[in-house]
Amino acid sequence: MPSNQTVNAVEGRLRARDVRVGCRLWMLDGERTVPTTVTAVATTRAREVVDVVTDRVSFTVAPDQMLGTPDGWVHARDATGTVLAWTQARKLCRTRLTVKPGYELGYLIGANCADGTVGKNYVSLVVNDEAFAERYAACLTAATGLPARPEAVTRPSGYLQRDVPGFRVRVVSSYLADLMRQYVGGDAHHMRQRFPRVVLRDRETFEGFLDGYADGDGWRAKAWSGRLLVSANVPFLSDLAQVVGARFTPRNRGLASQLAVVDSWPARGTFQSEQHPLQLRESCWTQVHEVRPRTTVNKPFTLYSYRLDPHPGFLVHGHLARQPWSDGRVTPLTPRPGGRRPRLPGVCRPVP
């Protein structure tokens, strides 16, 4: 890495020359970001580097730097036209939640799908029923560990033409907001959200989902034992109807449809458990548009290499890279202009 190129450290961005033994860098392990520790640093000099231009940013590395792609590791000089593993670097510093499966998680998701709001960095629920808000707050805390409590608010009523009292539960967490969007297919808008199949992990989680959704957009039937769920999102209710084995007929002209879920639905044997990730998928792919070589004639570039443990990779502006050395040696450099021999790996000086 050139000396001024920044890498993503746990304590914040660091220039390559400022990374020391003991520093913790971020690494992509599958779909999640994890820290890894620098155990050794070495430097060398070269007269050529490359600028890698992606959808997100442009960063500078040595031509032999290894970058992570769907087909494995490739040298930076050969990365044109491929895609690189990437995560949003600005979100690396946020607190990661440990999500607990069970009834509370199902209730949280169901209530969010019915009456919740998922913003850029927050999740909130505003309702008239204080007991509903208290149950939602308790389930949110139990499932995610985030402190939550209802607070009294007022909101305008278009029907009554005045402000009406209500209760709000609001938690600021971009991680939870992204997680809720992941559960419902990427778009948390009530008319575009998909049925969150993560609640099909087990019967307990799914029952919590039904209760949470019924408390928001539904009610208990008085003449028979069961729930009525209401939504104008027809694909959402159609997928839910298949899970409970219910017959569903959507209403026409954009009117809200109803789905009847009897309490004896488990006897139909239509529920099939499915395993979906509870934790947030933090990795995606970004396109490499161009790799531009850069050479210098006078002052050579100072390049830094790292040995890391337990993971061998690290992130450069969120892009996955790997240590360019093997067996404790830095990758040999290309010949210098004018036919002079390259500097050998053995003369790289260690950085304390």
C-alpha cells in the first residue's frame, strides 16, 4: 500500500504508513465484517502503482496487490472489468447487534411490517394503544439488546382535523434499520415490502410475527377463534396465506384486503421451517471500471505490507484486499525503468 493510501482500521481510517503492529483492521469474512490484528509490517520501494477506479471510489495500490472477487483473488493490475467485494466504509464504526431468535423477534418484525417506520438510521412505531407500544418496546429490547421505551406524543389526525395523543417507540440504530430492510427484501415501504421469511425459523418466531402484525393491522375475531390481518400489499398477504394454508382472495380497485388466520392453522401442516440469516449482510459487489498505472521517475513510492492474524485480509475504502506477501516475504517488484534490477524482498526494512 502507498504511504498515503488509507485503510479501514477499527479505530478509524489510517494512512498506510501509520499502521503499526497491534493495530486492528477491518476484514470481510463471508458476509460480515470482522476485525483482524496486524502482527508485522514491512516496507519496500517501487516506481509503479495503479489507481483502481470502482463504482464507489478510486484507491491506489501496488500492481501485485491482491483484491477479492467472486472468483477468488486477482492482482490489482488485472482487475479491470471484474467486481470486488465491498462494504460501506462509513458504517464500519457502528455498533453491531446480536439478534436473538424467538417470539420477541417475530413480534418486532410483525409490528414493524404493520405499523412501523424504518428510516435511514432509526426504527420507530407510533400508535394510539399504550399497551401495544409497551409490548413492542419490550420485544425490541429482548431481541436486539437496545434500550427502548414508549413516550407520549401527539400527531395530527386528518379525519378529526386536530392533534390526537399517541405513544412512540423510537430507536436510533442504522444497523437495526438496515436489518429490517434486509428482512423485508430491501424496501421497508408497507406497499413494497415482501413477506419476511426470516420469521419461518420456527413456530415460536412465526407466532410472534402473527401477534405483532395483528396488534398493528389486524384484530382478534369475536365470532370465531382466530385473527383478521389487513393490508393493501397483496403479494405480502398471498405469501402469508400459503404459510398458514388459508384461502386468500384480494379485493379489487386498490382496496385493503383481509386474511383470516384461524388459531387451528398449525393442524393443516403447511408450515415449513426455513433458515435465513439473522445477522446483517454487510458485503456486496462493486464494479471495477478502470485500472490506471502510475509511474514515477524521481522519487519512488514507499509501499507498506502487513501480516495479519487471524484473518489475512483487510479493507481499503471498504474494498477487500489481502496481504501481498507469502511465507514472510514481500512479493518481488517489477524491474525499474532503464533496465535496472528491482529491489529484492530481503532488503525490506521492518517497521516497529
